[in-house]
Amino acid sequence: MKQSLKYTLIIFTIIGISCLLMFAVIYQKNSGREYREVAQRSYRIFSPECPVKADFAGEKVPLELFYVKESLDREIMINTFMHASTILMFKRANRWFPLIEPILRKNKVPDDFKFLSLAESNFSNVVSPAKAEGFWQFIKPTATHYALEVNEEVDERYNVAKSTEAACKYFLESYAKYGNWTLVAASFNRGMEGLSDALENQKARTFYDLFLNDETSRYIYRIVALKEIYNHPVKYGLYLWPSDFYPVIPTYSIDIDTPIHDIPAFAMKNKVSYKVFRDLNPWLRKYSLSNKLKKSYQIVLPKEGALNSDFLLKSMVPSETYFHDTLKINEIH
């Protein structure tokens, strides 16, 4: 009798557990379905607002022309919804704009050209299919024409300060030719010869009157779109706080006019890893620098504590534009 009762209890226990498991599965299935239904009802995608007016380097973008407005709208939409890429660009911009802006200012080149560099490379040392390299994406002949050293050991296209100076020389030469900053920017993509041919052949006077290949025709609009989103991030749904941005790395420079036979050993002697050394001096392309001409090079090294993320965060000066715009979040909610 006792054994029969024992078996009965075991059977009921098994049935009870099975029922609970079945209920849990059914509940979870229904709960998941309910969650999806709620999500689908609340999920919305809106087209971002195209600005009513815009300019590049103080020159008006003629948005009253439907094809101009639609071209800018396209780039606003693409860069708004490419969230990761756009946010990453702006995080990096906080590090590199402070270096680029004074050089543009010194050379009397409009500040908006910093967005051209951002559009060219996303502030990443990429190599294009045409072998254009560095933040400003110079091809080798153009780089050497504007006095950048490019060889197996040294490639100053990766030296941000020097390549920005070279870009300024190009911009000023192009402006002397066209007298228009928008055409200057377009020529940086198309080349002065190619742009001049297009202007002459099409009997056009402005960039916005030109029929061009897809890359160049989108070029100015992408720059203007990045400027617009950068200056008004909350308007385009980018909620970034000062602590989100990549800080400027505190560094100092030493002058070297002799060969460096072993760069990793040289880095260790200066209390830094080869990785960090190359990150700060990407223009040095080999493990050694022969320097047969005894040229003077500036080697960049991190200041004490500069590699510590907490130290960098405390010392960071946030982007003024973003700082003021993100304060409006509380007003929105």
C-alpha cells in the first residue's frame, strides 16, 4: 500500500512538473508574441528633416532648387541612419579638429574644410582604391607636389599637421583659380583639371550647375550634411554626452636629425610600446629610419599619464557644439 502511494505521488509530481513546463513555454511564447506586437505598434521610422538653409564656407547652398534640396536630403538621411559610422566620426572629430582648425585658420582657409577631411577619411588612416592615403586622402603625386615626403620609410600623408598644411596649399591655389570655395572643395575630389574641363564643356559657373559623376556630385552634399548633423546632433537623434567623445592625447615632441636603426627599441627607451609609438607617429612606415640626408623630424610621444582613460576623461575639453546641444535633451523630455 505504501509503495503504491509512493508511485502515485511520483506520477503526480511528474505530471505537475510537465504541466508547469508546458505552461511556462506557452506563456513565454505568448509573452514573446505580445512583446513583438507592442514593438511593432510603437516602432516608427521618420525621414530626418532637411534644413531650410545651408551653406559651405559662407557660400549659400541653393536649396530652392529641387535637385539641390533632394541631393542634400539624401546625404542627411544616409548619414543620420548610418548611426555607428556617423557617431564614430564625431567621436574622432573631437580629437582631431583641435589640431586641424588652427592650421586652417592660420592659412586663412574657411573652417568648414575640416568637414571635408572628415568626409574624406572618417579620420581613419585608410587607403582608397586609387591609393589615396591619410586623413586628407592624397595620392602620391599630389602629396609630393605639395612638399610631403613619401617613400618606403616616411609617408607624411599620415602626419596630420603636415598633410593639413599641404591641403591648405592646395585650397589656396585652387581658390586663386576659381574664386569660389565650393568649387575648391569639389576640385579636391575631381582635380582642378577635371573640374575646369567640366565647367568649360558644360558652360557652367557654379558647382550646382554641373552634371558630374556620382562620387563628385555627392561630395559637397555629404560635407554639408556632416556639418549640419555635427552642429545639430539632437535634431537628428544623436544623443552624445561630453564623456562619449575621444579626447585629445596630451603629447610632447622631440627633434631627431639622426638615423633610428631600431624604432621599437627607441620606443622602449622612451618608455612607450611600439604600438603606441606607431599610433602617434603613423608617418614612420618601417622598423627603422635611415635618414641619410640628416633631416630634422618631430617625433611625438605621450605625456605622463596620457594613456590612462580616466586621466584623459578628467582632462578632456568637450566639443562646445555638442555640449550645448545635448543639454537640450532634458527640455525635449
